Amino acid sequence: MKLCAGIVVAIALGWVVAVQAVQTPSTVIFGPSWVMSVTDGDTITVRLPNGEPLKARYLGINAPELSDAEHSGQAAKDANSASVKNRNVWLEVERTNDDFRRGRDRRVLAHVFSDAERTQLVQQALVEKGLALIDLPGLTDWEIAADDFPIRHADQLIAAQIEAAQNRRGVWNLDDFYPDADLAIAAIKFWGEKEAVYLINRGSEPLELADGWILMDASAGKSKKEGRNPAHVLSFAEFFGPSCVLPPGEKLIIYSGAGIPPEMRGRITGCGTGKVEVYWTRRKVWDNDGDTAYLLGPDGKLYFIYSYPPFRER
């Protein structure tokens, strides 16, 4: 009898478990697994089907630390507990040689679902509440394909974060997330050959994008402070002139990176519709190991800051 690669690894680790499904040769599903305890907003301890305990870290997000009262660390833990504690979950984990993908603290990294069909992603629910933010450390652009394990559910998380930012839920209603700003940076896809910055109009009126807004990254901000000519600066007046309107409740997506076809560079689509798209530059702008996006208003003053990884000193 032949065993799939995921089951072989599980046996090698002493985990003879019920593997419900194997999506790829490197992906194993552990479930149903009973949630014994909740450490904080992104870490749980489960009992696997064979009775073994396992500490799992939610992959793709970061919740504030339990001690982080400023960013509602306790609220994140409480929401996580309400979702999963004393219930069954299904863990999607990735096999790596004779082990599973782990974080720097040795916790197994997992996509966690609250249903056997794996349609209810626990991470997504936390992000929708504004109690966690997207966090995908250690990504390397040229190694990332659309279905690679770390980013397999990233589109869901981006959509959830945009919704939370739009409705000012959780941390998005805190002072250092600029709740009074109508034009907000809701998320940054910094991996892969086609990066994307997602901005949303949270106001009640249309926004004229050609009014002089400026978007730049951390390296550009440093260059400006040092009196040097910054490279990664997007002048909305130049790109959107003479006029491009972003309706209330809609989003602006700004693309960059080598994945943009040469003929699309500098093109704008969708002005006045629910999705305005800008093809900025074929250069890579957003760093994989962390970056900060600065949005300056038409008056030249700082209007919004979005940093990743999240919940570091802003």
C-alpha cells in the first residue's frame, strides 16, 4: 500500500492522524482538531485527532500582542476565543522535508478553518473585525506563485482588510490608523511580480484624484529628508490630470513591478467607477521585509501612513 507524502511525514513525526484531504503533495489537513486553549489573537493550541497537542500560529496575519492595550490585544484574543475555543478546527499545514513549516518561534504555521469544508477561514474573520492585519514575512518575489502555501488565501485577507478599513472596524478606528481620513491606504500586496496598493474613499463625496495627492515609500521619505531626489514617488496630479474621480465607497489600486506589461505602464482605467486602476511603474517599489507608505494630501501635509509588518512602532 502506498501512502501520500503528507501521511508519511505525519507518521515520521509520530502524528498518526486523520488526514482529511491533501491539496498538493506538500499540503496536509489535520482535522477535526480540538482547540484546547487560545494564547492570543493569532495563536492556539489544538489536540490533533491522535491526541497529540500542537501549538499553531495563524499564517498570513498578525494580531496585536496581548499586552498591547493600545491596539486592543485583549479584544483580539477574546474574538479569537469566541470563534474557536472548545471547538473543532481544521489546520492546513505545509510539509517541509521531515517537518512542517514553522515560524521563528517554532510554532507550526497554519491556515485555520472552522468548518470541515474549509470555507470559513478564521484569519479572515479576525481581519474583517479589524482585530488583525495582513502579515506575510519571509516572502521572496521570484519564489512566489499564485497557489504557493503562504499566500494561498491572501486575496481573501486583502478583501477582508479593505472591508475593515472601509468601515473603520477595530484598529482602523484608532488614532494611529487615521480614522478621520477619507482617502485611506487599506492594504499593500508587496510580493510577487505585480505589487498593488489598495486605497479607498471612505468619505461621503467623490474624491478628485488629480488634486495633488502624493504617494511614496519609506526610501522616498528618507531621500526627501536628506535632500536627495526620491525615486518612488507617485504624483497624482501628473498621473490623474486633468481629472479622475473616485466615488464614495470605492477603491483605487496602484500597480507596480515587473509583472506590468510595458504597454500598460502609465495607463489609468476606471475613473469614476467602482475600481480605478493605475499602472505606475515596472520597478519594484515595496520591500518584502517591511516598508511604509506615506500619503500626502493636496496641501502637501502628511495625510495617511500605512506600515507593514503591522503593530510595530509607527
